[in-house]
Amino acid sequence: MASAMDFLPAFLSGMDKKALRGVSRRAAENPLTLQEQLLLMTRRANAEQLERAALQLQLAAALRFTDELRAQADDSDSDDVSCTFCGRRVGSLYRLVDDRVVCTVCYDSDPTLPAVRSYF
Ligand SMILES: [Zn+2]
């Protein structure tokens, strides 16, 4: 399908073509040349890559922080085992069915304590 642009050069002199090119450039929505547009897009892409790298660093730091918090929570769970009556941490401990932790001395001295769920 032939367009008007196919026939236009036959009616235009060299000066007309240059004048038309100048007018079309000024009338265009984006008056930049292709080289200028390419430079602009490259700069924008570089800026977005830098922003992406910064976001990746932030994400990695946040994930590390989350892992540290999780590790601390795990540590505190395992370290926070002591007798609920005397606070003793050493020796054998019982975990009762009501989730309290009692040392063997306290458990033996109090016959009203509930059954033992686990022993460690
Ligand atoms: Zn105790």
C-alpha cells in the first residue's frame, strides 16, 4: 500500500526536504534526535539499575536482620529453661503438663504438682 510519503520526494527539492525536516522536528512531541533519545534512555536505564542495586542491598540487609532475629528467638527459647520455683538451670528438669518447668528437687518436694510431660 502506497502512502503519501512515497510520492512526496518527487515534488520536493533538496531545500524543501531540509525545511520540512526542521519543521517536523520542532513540531514533534519529543524534539530530541535519535542520538539524544538514546543517550537519555541509557542514562535513565543506568539510574534505574543503580536504584535496583540499592534496593537489593536493602532487601539483603532486611533478610539478614530477620534471620538474626529468628536466631535470637531460637536461642532465647533454648536458654530460657529454668525451674519456675527456684530458678535453677542446671541438672535435670521436668516439663509439666501445664507447661511449667520444674527441677527434680522442687518436683520431689511438692507432691501437688501435676504430671510430667517431658524430661530433659
Ligand atoms: Zn526448682
